[in-house]
Amino acid sequence: MCVITLICHFNLTNGQITEDEFIDVLLGTRKYIPALTAINKIDGVSMETLDALAREGDGRTVMLSCELDLGIDWLLESIWRVSFFFRK
């Protein structure tokens, strides 16, 4: 099977996967899980900055302030959702 056929089979486009990740997927030596980015201390920046950060994120960015108790529940829920764990 040629590389082009494999790329089409896995529905990959340019820039989605590195050469090393592609080889790991083919060999089955590693499993990749999505990343979750947590930005703390949002109480110290302007609303414009928060808006810009939220818009450039990939949907896996959680903003929180431990001092103001903002976003901590959202962070916990996001960890469960991204890591594919389920609560009983």
C-alpha cells in the first residue's frame, strides 16, 4: 500500500500529522490523545485579551482564575471529556 493511499484512508490533510506521528500510527507503537490547555490568572488581563485568546483557541482551551474561583468546574469537566473518561 502506498503512502498516498494510506493518507487518503486515514483522511489526513497536510499539516495534521508529523512524519513521526504517521509512522507511530502505522506501527501502532503509540497512542496520541488530545491536549488540553489551561490558562490561569485570567483575572489579571483585560476582557479584550481574554476574547482574543478564546477566539484563537482550538476548543480545548480552558481559562480560569483560582483566586476568583472561575472556570475550575469547567476545567474538571474538560479533563473528563478530553481524556474520554466517564463518571459513574
